[in-house]
Amino acid sequence: MIVPSRRLRDAPASATIAIADRVAALRARGEDIVDLSAGRAAEPTPSYVTEAAVRAMVGGDTHQTPAQGRPAFRKAAADKLARENGLIVDPEKHVLASLGAKQGLLLALLATIDSSDEVIIEDPGFVSYAPTVTLAGGRPARLALRPENRFRWTREELLGAVTPRTRAVLLCSPQNPTGVVHSESDLDVIASVARERDLLVIADETYERLTWQGRRHVSIATRPEMAERTVTLMGLTKSFAMGGWRIGYIVAPEELTAAMTQIQAHLTTCASSFAQTGAAAALGEPPRPEVEELWRDWEKRCEWAVSELAKLPCVSCAMPEGGYYAWIDLRARNESSALLAQKLLDEHRVALVPGSSFGPSGEGYMRMTCVQSWESLRVGMARLREGLS
């Protein structure tokens, strides 16, 4: 009898994908479901990005690229990093095209950790972090983000989590699911521990362009002495509504870029050629007015959703500092988040993600995506109001 590998048995299925797939199946049966679970915007990719990829395909650009990525794509990424992030990198030495941030994380882990090495991860944190560490042969070490500390680690907490087996710290900013945007002082806490204990930092900055109410994103690689010990994962999935393109990029020290390129050559050969061309169009210039207008409208949707949630009994929810999720505090209701999410889907036809999916510290919360269409938001909020009242 064929049995799954132990690493697969120790890596649970993705809760967010499972919910989205169930919603798709229900809709295929003709059921009216409002999906506020998946981290997907309602809008399509901006037309000028799509058109660049289409021109590439029609022009015969359908063959594989170098494993590290097409030079034009890597240069566009490097130009964007200098323009918007204050990161000056050599596209030939420090940038690698990836199939989105998830695959970028896997490449980073495969290149840096050995069997049983520990990676400190946020709790609550993105649902795929712990399973990906496990699949790469490592051991995820969850470290709670406490609401009383605004979902940020203190230096003492982080130092206390480091063991002789700790190899890396995995950080997300803006953070999924809590919406935290880490300030320079927040990042300096993590950087000081990384330098003191000789740790790698893997920084998932997928939502870096989506910061609200005047906040700005800061890359931890810009902090003193951190460029040489940071792997930064970036992409266009969220900010340019390009989830289906599976294209992103990794920024890393030269030796790690070479190592990840070697692994990529074996596992996937390269990122999609025409996806790189479309992504280069998005990265190679400042965001166009229509994109900035879209981001402003997403901020308005987040503000509206949070204001409506505040009207519900035994519910509290702060405006996300970045990203596009409402992290709904339901602890006063004293209910299982998984059972409540199931009830909302089965009885009220609205899908959210239970907080427990993001780790034990997420229990008592639910995550709601705020960038579905205004119509879907209004209908979904009405159903949510009915289910929670």
C-alpha cells in the first residue's frame, strides 16, 4: 500500500485554499455564496500589464528563460527596489524571478535550512508558513503575536524563542492576517536579535505596496547590517491583482541567489517567460494613476468594512495598517472560530477564514477579505450581520 510521506502527514492542507475550493464547488452547483475568505481582489490585472504579456506571447515569447529570470525582468525589479524601497541591488547578483512568494519561500528554505533546523514563525501567521517549513525538512517554531502588544514581538520574546537549532526568522510585513505594518523600531527589534544570534531573516513583503492611512512600508533589508542576512520575498499577486500569474521575485545576498537559482533549475526550470514580461511592465515604472486609484478604493473598502463590523454585538475590529484583511476579534463570543465559520457558510452563505487556521493564537478571531466588489461586500456584510447578531 502506498502511504504519504511523513513530511506530508505533518503538513496540514491549506485552510484558505480549502475554503476557496469549497466555495467554488458550491457555486458550481448554483448556490449563491459571498466569498470573503480568499485573498483575492475583485478586479482583473491592469490592462497595460496584461497587454504586455499578450504581445510577448503573440510575438513568440513562449520559451523558457534563464533559471534566474530574464535580465529585463530582474532589472525592472531592481529599478523598482531602488525607486520605492531604498534597496540598491545588482540584478545580476541579487534578484531571482520566482513563481510567486510561496515558491520563493520554498526556494529560500531549501537553500538555507537542514533537517530539524528551526524557523521561528509568527502565530497567528500565514497558513502556509509552517507546512512549507515542514516540507523543506525544518521545524516551525511558532511564537505568539499578542494583541496587548499590538501583534508585535518584543525583544525578550524573540530572544526567548531562539534555541541552538534556530536558523531563521520568518517575518511578514504588512502582516497576514493581523494587518500590522512594522515600523523601523519594530524591525530593529528583529534585526538586533538576528545579528546577535547570527540568524537569517526571511521577509515576506507581498503586501508592501498596500499600506493605509499614511503609513509606509520599510524593508528589513534596509536596516543596518541586514542586507547580507535577509532574503526578501516580493510579488505582484496582491498589489496588481495577478494571483493567477504566479510571478514574483526574491532579493538575497549573492551566494544565496546563486543557491536558489541552482535549486530552481532542478525544480521548475524558470518562471513563466511572458509572465515575467507582464510583471516587468508593472515594475519598470511608478504605478500608473489607475492603479493608485484602485489602491485608494481598496483602502476605502477596508475602512467601510471595519466601520460596519464595529456595529455588531460582541465584535471588535481595528482598521488594518496594511494589506486588505479585517482581523475580526470575536473572543467575547467565546465560540470556536472553525465552527462559527462553518455555520456562517452553511446557514448564511458567506465565507470567512477561522482564526485558528493561522495558528493557536488566532483562535477567537476570523479573517475577512475586504477587497471584493462593493456589491459583494454589502451583501456579505448583511449576511454576516445576520449570522453574528
